[in-house]
Amino acid sequence: MVVQIIVAAVDVYIIGRLGTDALAAIALVFSFQMLMQNIAFGGMGGSVASSMARALGAGRLDDARALVVHALVLAVAFGAAFSALAWAVAPALYGLMGGTGGALQAAIVYSDVWFAGAVLMWLFAFLSSLLRGGGDAATPGLYGLIASIVYVPLAAVLALGLGPWPGLGLVGLAIAAMTTTGAIVLLLGRVLWQGRLGFVPAISGIRLQRRMFAEILRVGLLGSLTTLTANATAMVMAGLVGRFGVAALAGYGIGVRLEFMVSPIAFGIGTGLTTLVGIAAGAGAWRRAIRAAWMGGLVSFGVIGLMGWTVALMPESWARMFASDPAVVAASAAYITRVAPFYCLFGLALTLYFASQGAGRMAVPAVAGVLRMIATIGGGWLAVEKLGLGLEGVFAAIAIGMAVYGGLMAGLLLLVPWGPRPAIPTEAERSQPRFK
């Protein structure tokens, strides 16, 4: 996860070398990219991991074996759906978000190529999740580390060129991402079929069952709703920022990338919690599950909070690492100073979100995500349309949304801790007289 933060920083540096239009283009595509990646690795991927963890924690090995096949079927289906959606809808969406001219054209070309490999990204997410659910976070982490190291020089060469060859621009970044993702899928599939989960999966002889799909989708769809509201919020806010010009949109792109850089820390802690909480929940050890969630959440609060405050104290120095245009730097610094101090609450909420997946309790994250969206979009609209606060008001609304999200996630777990669901009485029990 730490290496991915570095890779994200290098990514922004490479894009900055391609110019302001490229930075603005990435800001347009970024929200849709994060929508898919967060659903694949977080909403649905976390559900796959928690389903595997609960099955193993309860000793249901037949269900665990069947989950592998059902997860791969869903990965292909969701990946193909996102490719079709990106090709059909994304160009119009980028225009609505404020994209014009060269920035819009660059965004469409990059988006078409990147989303062509959506199935590979979903397979990567679900194979990683299956291994994490079985307690093996090391293998996906190791392969992700190697892929990140390979990606950096490959992306630089393909995007910026080498010698007399000018490179492919943003398309080069997309090709580098899909190439490394494809290699990871092959490696993770090989590990899984070597019996790393404690059994060798089988494709043949496994009957597709509605019950197994429901096991994944029950948690995954609510988790995806949370992701959907977060990314819809980001898209709407990008549209509000786009009203202030291409430089503002480019500066916002740099600022949002900082959020993406700290998210892997919460993801690294949170995905571990998905497994720990899931196994404890499967075994009925709810106190242990809650204790693990709070420990992980507080670590995330402290580490991400430290990172956010550090960058908030030197916003222009950070922005100048990726852009030289004074207007872009000013917009990026305005975002960082207002939003980065609240990353501690964002990190806490995101970590507890993954813990909730392990517990199979996604109602609170879904409600918190919707209220965050209302607070952010409503605050941004008021700041621009009614109060005349300009770009700084939009960024302040984003910070308020993070505070709402973190406060709700932590406060509701404190007031209403997880526990076993009430047992559903059998037909024989319902037929017994209530009083004797």
C-alpha cells in the first residue's frame, strides 16, 4: 500500500509532464475509474473476502469451494458491464462534468482504452479478495508490489516516450496498467489453484446456486451503494469545480489524487479487518470482532491524519511537485488546506467500512455514505449558488462531508455494536404455544 502511494505520486508527475489538458482529462476520468475500482476491490471485493472468511470461520468448506467459482463468474459479468457502460455513457458524462476542447478529447481516448481491460481489473480484485478472505494477504500484496515496481518505468516510457519516440501520452498509462494487471491475474490464479486456501478449487462439478450469489451480493451491493454515492459525489463536485475553468479542474485533480494516495493505507488496514472480523463473526466471537474493528480504525485515524496534516502545512510545495502553472497550484493548495486535515476521519470511516463488510453489517455504511453525499453536494451547491464562496466553498463542503462520514461510522458502531442476529424460529417452534 505504501508503494502504491508512491506510484500514485509518480503517476501525477507523469501526467503533469503531459500538460494542463492531461491533468484536467485525468480529473474527469478519475471519478469513474475510482467508482469501478472501489466497487471491485472494496464494495464487491470486500464482500467476496468476507464471504470466504465467514465460510471458513464456520467450517463450511463446501461453500468456500463454491464461492470461488461464483466469484469468478461475477467478476467477468461486472467487468464486461463496466466496459460497455464506459464506452456508451462516459463521453457525455465527461462533458457534463465540465470537460471541453483538448481536455475532453484526451479524457475520452484514455477512458476508452483503460476500460477495455475492465474484466482483468475485476478478476484481479476478486482473486485477491478470495486469498485475503482465507487469511493470505501476503501473496496479493507481494504481487501487487512487484506489479507496481514494473508499472512505473513501463508507464513512463509508454506515456512520455524514449529517445526520438514521443510516446503514447495518456493512452500509454492505460496500456501499462492493463499489462501489469493481466500478469497479476495469471499469477494469482496459479496460486489459488495450488491450494493456498486449504483446498484446490474446481470449475467442473460446481453447480451455480442462487444462494451463493446472494451470499456475495447481499453484502456487496450495499457496499457498492456506499462506493457509488462517494463517486457520484466526486463527479458532481468535479462538475462544480469545472465551472471555475480548466486550471481549477487540474488543481482539483492533483488534490483528489492526494486522497487516492492515502486511501491505500485505510485499504491495507481495512482489508485485514475484513478477514479478522469475518472469521470472528463466522465463529460467533462478536466481542473480538468489535475490538479488532476499533483497533484498526484508530490506527488508520492516526496514520492518515498525520499524513493529511503534514501535507496541509505545505500545500504549495506539494502542488508544485506536479504542476508549475500558478493557477493550477493555487487551486490545488486551496483544496489541500481545507480537505486534508479531515483525512483522519475519512481514514477512520473507510477502515470501519471494511470491518463492517467482515461482520456482514452494511446498513450503517450505506446510510452514512448517502448522508455524506447529501452534505457534500448540498454544501457545495449552497457555497456556489447562494453564498458566493467560490472554489474555496466547494472544497469546504468536501471537508464537511468527510466529517459527517467519519462521525456517523464511528458514532453508530459505538452506540449500536454488532451482535448475533435474532434466530429465525423454525416451523415447529412457531407451532408451539407461547405460554405453558
